[in-house]
Amino acid sequence: MFKTFKYRLYPTTQQAELLSKHFGSCRFVYNLALETKQMAYAGNKVSLSCFELMKQLPDLKKELPWLREVSAQSLQQSIINLDTAFTKFFKGQGNFPNFKKKTAKQSFRVPQNIVVDFKNNKLNIPKFKGGIKTILSRKFNGEVKQATISKVTTGKYFASILVDDNTLTSKKKNIKEKTTIGVDLGIKSFLVTSNGLTFDNPKHLKKALPKLKYISRKYSKYNGKRTKKRLAILHEKTSNKRTDFLHKTSTQLIKNHDSIAIEDLNIKGMLQNHRLAQSISDVGWGEFVKMLEYKAKWQGKNILKIGRFDPSSKTCSNCGHINKELTLKDREWTCKSCGSVLDRDMNAAINIKNFALKNYLSEGLRLKNQDELPRLRGVLTPEAQPIASGVGG
């Protein structure tokens, strides 16, 4: 199983200078490769592969001797990264590759010859004699596959180490009604679960916004490096707080439940709403779902997703009646069919769980515990009833 470990680096002055050369050279090669690909396609409709571009590196080093000061593998990896970006773009998984900027986050990748020295707290990579001082806060056992060295806008250096710990993926837990929880993600409350658990939205960005606006005004007025760094530090603190909250929340859910049901949200589409875009970005739904997925994979837990158009909020979780008149501002509503007074978020979480289990049964899969079936049949549609009845038969 592959896992990534991120550590803080503390390079010496000479090492920091060499790191800057690596960042600059890899950025230069990436941008040059991108420009070459664009010109080749625009002029002759030729799509250059990463191997054709890498063949040009020896001649480029003769023309630009300063490229020899950095690791050749890292320069080649920059071209491979560009090729990967194009592949993701044509698969619809990312945006068209852009030219890298010196003022943005800097990084380069080391594909091999990496030694993590836990005894001396050093990271050894090509071209850096003696190793770079590293705070190795977490130890690991396994084979190091690659390392990504980065420098953020606040001036801090980090290393992300990809490790194969030689363990197999945990066997998936059985999907049972009792150990499944429905999760409704929101803005007012970060999430509400089907068993009544509520996590408030910490709103890290909203709390930091007044100070961010103040520093931004100073930055636009004076355009000073000091003000720019203060702004970067505040953004970093806000991001770190959000990430810490998401990690703790996702870990708690994964630890306490075998199966978690969530909605397949169209986050990219939601961000088109200018009234909600900032709040959605602040809450971090996309990152939270990613955390749930990889942590579930590590521990053999299940992530069940329902369709984004399933009426989880509009459906009464008691009788199944659909309230087509429900609007986004309605936080509580009364079912016209059974008279139940429903909390919007709690009702949605219960429906997400029910819909997910219904989909699980409808696909012809079998629940191990047959005592759960009578309870689940109440939430199934007539079309799904025969399938559910056949489970365990």
C-alpha cells in the first residue's frame, strides 16, 4: 500500500541556494517543454511525447551549462509531470497546463536514490552532500518510491515522501445497516449524520477575512515584500486550521463506522454560484471526501455514494413523500403526508443512508446479516423489493 509522509526541511544557506537552483531549473524546463509542445502542434499539428522532449535535454545542457548543477532525474521528471498534466486534461480530470510562475509554490521531484536517515534526522537526495536536516516526526517501514521537495510562499521547505509499506489493502468490512452512517455535508453545519451527530462549520476563512482584507489593502498600497509575506502566512495558517479540522473529523467517522454514505456533490458546478462560492471553498468538501476515501481504503471501510440528483433533502424519511416546494432557505419543514416535523439536514442524512443501502441491495449484492432486511424494505421502492426479497435465498 502506498502512503505519503510530509516533513519540514531545514536546509543550510548553501543547500537553500542549491534548492533554489533546482526549483528554477525544473520550472524553466517545464515551461520550455510546454512552449515547445504548443509551438509544434500549432505549426505542424505534431504532438511531441515526453520521450522526444527528454531527448533534447543533453543538447539543452550544452547550450545552458547551469542546468548541469541540478539533478538530471529531476529535470526529466519535470517533462514527465507535464505529460501527466496533458493526459489528465484530455481525460477531463484537470485544466490545461499553465506556465509555472516564480512567485507561486515551487517544487521538484526526485524519482530515486532517496535515503531517509531517521537516526540523524537527515534526508539524502542526489546533489545534496551530507543530507538536508529534516524533522522526521513520523517513522515508516517500507520502500521509498519518490520524494517531492517544495517551497511554499511563506519560505518554508517541505518533503513529501511516497512509501510502499509492502502491506496489502485491508479487507473490506461487510456492509450492514447498524454500522452504516449517512452524512449530509452543508455550510451552516459542516456535516450532520444520520445518528444525530453534528459538526459545526468552523468557518476559518470567514474569521480570518477581516485581517486578510486589511493586509491586502496594505499590500496593494505599498507593494512591499514584508506585507506580502504577512499575507502568505495568514493564508497558510487558515489553510492549516482547515486541514487539521478535516483530518480530525474524517478520522473520527472512519474509526467509528464500517460504512459511510455520502452524496456525489457537483462541487465544481456549485462554485459557479457567486453567492456560495466563498463559503463552499472555505468548508473544503472536496478535500474532506478525498480524505474519507483514502482512509477508508487503508482501514477496509466502505464509502457509499448516492447520485447528486437524488432528492435526499426533499424526501420525508418517515413516509417517503417528496416535498417539491422545499427551498434552500427552509431549514425545517412539515410533511404534508404524515405530518412529521423534519430538520432539513438530519432528514437528508437519514435519506442518504437509506438511498445508499437501497442502491447496494438493488445492485444484487448480499447483506450478511439477514435480520436487517425487514427494516430496510420500508425504504425500498416497489421495483427494488423483489431484489431485496431474494437476498440470502
